[in-house]
Amino acid sequence: MEQPAPQWLDVGNGADGRRIAFLEQPGTGRPVVWLGGFRSDMRATKADALAQWASGSGRAFLRFDYSGHGETGGDFSRWTLSHWLEDTLAVIAARCEAPPVLVGSSMGGWIALLAARRLRGTALAPAGMVLIAPAVDFSEELMWAQMPTAIRETILRDGVWQRPSAYSPEPTPITRALIEDGRSHLLFGGEIRTGCPVHILQGMQDPDVPWQHAIKLVEHLSGDPVTLTLIKDGDHRLSTPLDIAKLQAAVAEIATA
């Protein structure tokens, strides 16, 4: 089947100006917005599966590629979490006409929570969230805190470390800017409030985001209704047919609540 061509949205100003690629499916009800992971893209397996679900159920569905990702393109190492959050808020503001359901995978889970904090009290405050292996505060807790001293010194001295990737033949550049910018967005220092129901899907065999990290998030979401589904044999991708079915069911339940 021929893939639809993306549409484009201008985001940012001056040297930070860029064009964001997005895909939009019309439908009714609360729009479902896909927020991908670190170095992932909007045509990845789970995003495509949700697009199929949305098409079959007549649900509006929106997905996009952050700066430096996928079809948006550009130098990945040029951008940080602040830019990716700005991308997210700009796409929601431009394309959503009703409170969205945010579906965040890995880094997208952190961005969903940050977006909810920015949108609370507005007409586009999220109606619900589904978070898949949410990598909250990952730049600090899952990267910097776990790095040997030699790698930290490389980042501080050279501004970047090329991290070997289990998901790509090319290494992932971890920049000093990413680490330092991430510290301005940390959430685990206090209560996290979304103002909406949250469903978390977490694999217990996840080598990138330990399942204990999801438990920690639940503890910090003390004021919100939260459902946590632990998948005993689940990895980080959670892309098996059974995992996909769980994701689709969780999104359907949140979107129609």
C-alpha cells in the first residue's frame, strides 16, 4: 500500500526555525496524538498500528516527526527536549480542535507529561494518556546517572558521545546540550499532575526503561486515576501482535471514557 505523503508545519523562529512533518487522519471524537520515542519516527510499528485502529473506528489520529527525526530530518544532535516539546505543543495547537488523547512511547511519555503540564487549564488540556514504557527524566536518570565517569568526561569535554544503538547500525549522539537541557524538564522532584486518566503499559524485560521506573511514575501521579499494565515478557518495543492489541485496547478505552 502506498504511504501517504506528509504535511508540513512551520515551528520556531530565527535559527531555530524548522518544518515539522506530520500525518493526519480525519475522524470524530477526541483526536489521538502519537508522540514517538527517542530517534523513532511516525511510521514505526506501533504508530502504524494505531493509525489502522483509528481508521477502522473513525477516530481522528495525528502523528509527526520531531526535529531531527524521520521525515522532518535535519541534524539530530542539533536538537534537545525543549525543541521536541515545542514541536509537540505546536502540532497540537495547529491541528487539534478538541482535547487530545496523548499516546507517548518511551521519550514520548515524558514529553506527553510535560505537554499536559503546559496545557492544563486550556481548551486543549489532554482528555487522557496512554504511556508506553515512559522514559520520564531519561536524560538524567537513565543516561547520565548510569554512565561511567569516562563517558561523562567525554560528553563534558567534546560535547557529544556516540552511544552504540541496539536499534540501529548507526550510533546515537548523546550531547551535552541534551543532558543539560533535560535538567530543566525533570519531573520526579515532586508530584506530577496531568488532570486526566493515565494508562501505562510497561514490559518487565525492558532493558532501556526498567519496570521499576514505571512504578516510580505511578507513585508520583498520586492525584490522577492511573492504570498500570505490567507485561511480564515484554521488552522495550512492545510491538508483538499481543502487545499491539493491548495498546489498541488501552487507547480505545481512554479515548471513549
